[in-house]
Amino acid sequence: QVLEVHAGEGFAGRGRIDDHVVCAGTITASVGRAINLNGGLMVTSGGSVDLGGKRGTLRVNNTVSGLAGSSLSARDEYIGDTGTGSFSHTAGMNTIRRDLYLGYSAGANGTYELSGDGALLTGETYVGHQGTGVFRQTGGVHNTEGMVLGYQSGTEGTYKLSGDGLLSLKWEYVGERGNGIFHQTGGTNKVETKLYIGYRTGGSHGTYSISGGSLEAAEVHVGMGGRGELNILNSDASITVAGGLLRFGPDSVLTAVEGSTINMKLAKFENRSMNPAALAGMSNLTLVFEGGVNGNTFEVAGDDMGLSLEGLDLNFALHALQVGNDDVRGVLQLVDNSYNQPSWGVDEALYVENLIIEGVGSFIDLNGLNLYYLNGGDMKQLFHADSNLDGVVDIVDLTSLGANWSTLSPGDKEWSQGDTNGDTLIDIEDLTALAANWGAQTIVIPGGAVPEPTALVLLGLGGLIVLTRRRGARR
């Protein structure tokens, strides 16, 4: 049977409705009562369902569909309460003052489909509470306080984001105690604070696979308590970690296709894994660090093998490390706060295939640690004052430093010009750093002896003084 509520008419629900309801008017729940929908509900254009009162809830074990101009509001909504329920949301507003559950009870199945211009506003969202839940979003806006995929042990929750859908929330758990799966092929997933992928110990498993669209979060934690997997399946996918950290835990997995990039903006990279093979995706990954002092850090984790190509083989090696760009300053400090392979018994280091330092004021603070890189040639080691990144601090770097000597503040200098400390000036501090890191390669002066490094620095300093005086004379 079908219960029709026409435009301008009203219906007061008093508990259980076994009929299929077509609503173009208004349906309201009695104060403090729930509507248990065992039939279906279609909210047509202009229709309104208001489950008011302190305990007004919607429990669905059939089908709910909403069309343009309609609205639905409730304290809680259970899609797949004890059986199988689905919600097709193509337009209009669904406002849930507290929680949305998909697959609430053990054995239940709940599906929510959000598309078109639909707007969903809810307190918290549980996809796979004690049963199985699936949320498909191809469009519209889903705004929620927080979301859990796979809440209880043995449950499964799946979120599929595509098209131009927007998911906006404060926190997100992909696999809290159960199995959580997030597939993103488009749209935007914007997490204000923390995204956990594989959260709790005891069997949780979280998988986040992205091949398109954008993921933005303050913090991303992969495999901290349970097993967590981050899969970057297409280089077009955009991932940004801003203001927090990207952390790979003891049971984390990273896969990435060639050309994959993660943008780090005033963020820390933490690596607590002891399994280089599990993070093999780092060999295809570029990390781009942007932001000023005291913001970006990188946890080195590789076995320090010196200038050996073996350092790039399953050694937590990175495809590319970029610090800053033409428009934005980048400052990065290396740290070693976690023993990623205690059996090594040696210092840990960072190996990268490509190293880029660009932009005014961009620099890397090695912090006493070693960074090795290829940049298309033989293996090199980074030293402060190696302005051209050729692996040697020599006369080329001294010449560049002298040509760009400037102690005026504010400055506009960068690493490639001899700015070793990111203060945008080239002054005595940079010259001191160059002297401290003068390479083993020495320059023979025609007709004279091979100078000691200190003599070369003194010669360079004298040239800089002459250069400064000449510039002053022209003024």
C-alpha cells in the first residue's frame, strides 16, 4: 500500500509505518517518538519530513529517496537499522542533529547515495557500525562533525567519493576497530584535524586509495594502532598536509605510482616503520615542503651507507625532495627521533634521487645528519654552502657567494646564490659555513702552491671586501 501526503497536507507519525509513503506535504513525528519505516519513503518536490522532539529518529529498513526542494530532519537516522536500508539523496537538505548510522545492528546493511545538489548535515557519521555500511558520493555536500568507517570489530564501512562531491569534516577514522575502506576518484575530502587510517590495535584495518580529486588534512596517521594502507594510484591525485604531520606507523603500507606528490605545508614527516619494503612507494614519491622556520621536519630512516647506490634500494629512499619553490619559501630540518632499524646499530640517513632547493630564503638544516642524492649523476652528499648541489663545496660556490654578497636587510637571496641559513642575505655567516664545509677538492693557483682551505677563504673574503668597496664607490 502507499500512503500519500499531498501538498498542503500533514501527517503525524505515531511509531511504525509499514506502508510506502509519498510525501509532498509535511510529515511530523509526535514529540519524543520515532518513525520506524518498514515501507519506503519518497520525499517529492516541496515535501518535508520533520522528526522533531527530543528523541525523533528515522529508522529505515527499506528505501528513502529525496528529490529537489524537499527536506528531511531528525535527531538520528538509522539506514539499515536491523535489516537492509538505503537512502537515495539527489537534492534538497537532510539535517541530522546528532548521528547517522549505516548498518547499525549486527547483520544489517545500510547504503547512502549522495549526488546532484544534495546537502547532508550531520553530527557524526558511522558507516558500518555493527553491520555493513556503504556511502557513495558523486556530488553534493556532506558536512559532518566526524566520520568512522568500520566502527566495531568485524564490521566493514566503505566510502566512495567521486565527481565533484565535497566531504567536509573535523576528523575521520578509516578503520577504527573494524575494516574501513575509502576510495577516492574525484571530489574533495577536507579534514580539519586528523585522518586516521587503521586506528586501533586488535584487528582494525584501514585502506585509503586515491586516484583523483584532492585530499586535504592537518594530520594523516597511517597504521598507528592497526594496519593502515595509503595507495596513490594516479599522479593526478592531490594530497596536502598542512599545519600538522604525516605519520607512518609500525604497521603502515605506502604504494605510489611514478610522479606521485604530497604537499607538506608547515608539516612534519614522521616515519616509525621498521619495514622499508612496506613503504616502497617512497621511491616514486615527491615530498614538497613549504613554509618557514620551526615548521617542517623530516624523520630520516635509511641505513647510512655513505656514497653508495645501495642506499636507494629499499632503504626508505625518496624519489624527490623539494624544499620551497619560486613563489613560496621552504625551510626543512632533518631529525632522527625514531630507530627505524635498531639492528643496524649505525646512524640513519636520508637518500633521495632528486634534491631541489629553490626560492628566496629556502634551505635545509641538516641538524648533524647526512643527506645523499643523485640529481642525475653520481651519488653526492649535501653540505651547507654547496650552492650548486654538485656535492663539493669549492671555488664555484665561493665565486657565487662573492658575486651575490649582500648584507642589506631585507634580502632577496637564495640557496643557489650562497645563502646557507635562509636569512635571505649573503654575509659573514654564509662565508663561515662555506669555510667549515670546504671540500677535499682543492684549487691549484697557477705559479703558486696549493692553498689550505683557510687560505682560500681568506682570499675569498678579501675579494668580497674589494667587491663591496667598489660597489660603494659607484654610489
